[in-house]
Amino acid sequence: MEAKLALIVNPIAGMGGRVGLKGTDGEAYLRALQLGARPVAPGRAVEFLRSLSPDIRVLAPPGQMGEAEAREAGLGGRLEVMGCAPQEGPTSAEDTRRCAGEAVGRVPLIVFVGGDGTARDIVEVVDERVAVLGVPSGVKMYSGVFAETPAMAAIAAERFLRGEVRVERAEVLDIDEEAFRRDELRLRLYGTALVPAAEEVVRSGKEVASYAEEELEAIASYVVENMERGVLYILGPGSTVAAIARRLGISKTLLGFDAVVDGRLVGRDLNEAGMLELLKRYPKAKVIVSPIGGQGFLLGRGNQQLSPEVIRRVGVDNIVVVAAKSKALRLRSLRVDTGDPELDSALRGFRRAVVGYGEELVLRVI
């Protein structure tokens, strides 16, 4: 049987990340453009396609929803274009749903480039009639349908198409973006999808976990007591880092980035540009982040404001990892997917995580 898959790209997915909008649903897309956001998904799609075996054919919507990326990747005669979306101009969720519906029955696997919103649109139409696989490109990726990276998505797709792996059910989750921007995290199950049961796919969706207050306070006390004077500390999302902010006596943006110097708040809900501006004033800096529980991503999921340029300015050795001990023990390893392969390589290896007062665990970053 001919190896063939459908590729559907949400060209605006992930644009809100670096500018701190936490999503691009609704009018947030226009706001992202005003803030200078650049497209993310097309490049991720090209990376996926260039990693794909040359004997696999691709069915794609016209224009920026797949055709343009396929041509840039050099697919040539391996590309078949569907007539389900406009050749030019803005695209919509309805275009995504229409293209997914057209692909059903023509391919055994639909690969999409986007986030949870795109996954919802596709699964709403596809249900469990064909397998789906996400190339990570959204601001929100809480569902268990995404590969770790575009290159790993290509490996998982090939293994499935060659019959090396079967499928398994995965949850499709999403959050209320309006609530998310108000610092409220509300997860909702929207359905299930069949995904390739390959090790390149991150099986579990993100968890919204609660930990003992004493556990978080111990971490916070140790980190605060060891903060250096004159150093800019950029505090990432999550409840563990929020405990550090409480110890400092400041109000933390739970799902965003804030910055402190000498215990004083100098930046709140920062986007990439805001961090880079602060780094001009405070050349010595550290970033404090906590891995996402269910998937173990340290960078590249839910914290895209921390761009490759910001990380390089801070320095990979100045990233402080904090995690509740129970979470750290559950994680076999940490993952990174900054969108910059060279930086990802520099971040890999072994890294210490603060898990208690004066207590650290060594975790492998893959």
C-alpha cells in the first residue's frame, strides 16, 4: 500500500506565545500581530516535512494551510492538493474542519500543525475514524496527541504508516483562553483521538496538580535565601514558582513571567520583548522555571515567552529548575523544544532541580 498522510497547518497557531498572549483564539490573533508576533507553524511544518521519508506522499490543503509549506520543503510530485480552503487570505477553524473531513477516507493518518484548539477542530470532525498526530506549534498543548518535536512527529508518522506501531486513545484537552488570560487554569476534556502508539508521542496530557504547601514552602525558602543581590530573577509560570513569589511578598502572575531584583518586582506578565529590555538593564540574570507535570517539558510548552534569544542572553547555566519532589520523582527525564535545535542540544544533559530545602535531584534533559 502507498504510504500517504494528510497535513493540515493552522498558520496562526503559536503566534501569541512569545508576545505573552497565551493563545491566538478570537481577537487575540489581531493583538498578536499588533505586538509584532511572527508565524510559528509554517516553519514547524517545513521542519516536519523535511524530516519525512521521501517515499511518503502528502495530501494538503491549498495555500498556507499546507501546500505552501510542502512546496518550500521540496515535496514536488509527492504533493496532492485538496480543494477545501482558500488559496490566499485568512483561514478559519471552519477551514480546518472542512479539510479534516475531506481527508477522512483518503489517508490513514492526519498530521496537523497547531495546538489544542486545532486538535479540537480536527477531532470534532474526524472522531476516531482515522489516526491523528500533532506537530507541536501552539501556545497551549495540553492534549496527549502531540509528538515531542517536528522531527519526532515525522518518525512517529513513518513508523505508523509502515505498520510498526498501532494506535491508542489519547485525550483531547483545551482550556478557556479568556480564563487563562485572567490567571485561571480551566481544563476541559473535549474528546478522544486515535494516535500512533510511538515513543516519540508524548502520551499524557499536562496535569493540573496540587502539592503540599509545606513542600512548596521549603523550596521557596531555600531559593529566596540563596538569591544574589543585583541579579535579575525571571520567574516562570506554575504553582511551585508562585510559592517563591509569595515568599518574596509579591503578587505573581500564575501563568506568565514576572521579574524581581533584590526582592522588588521590576516586571510583570512579561513577553519576550519585555524580558529582553530588562536584560539590557540587568546583564546578570537567572530564570527560575518548573517542568510541566504530565509531560516533563522544561522549555517550549506554555512558556514560549522565554525565547531562544532570551535563554541565550541569560545563559543555559543560569536556568534554575524547581519542582515538587513528588513530581520530580515521577518524571523519568525533562524535555526541551525551544524551536532552536542548536539551543536544544546545548540544554540537553543533566540538570539539578531544587526539590526541597537544600535538597536537589539530578534529572536528565533529553
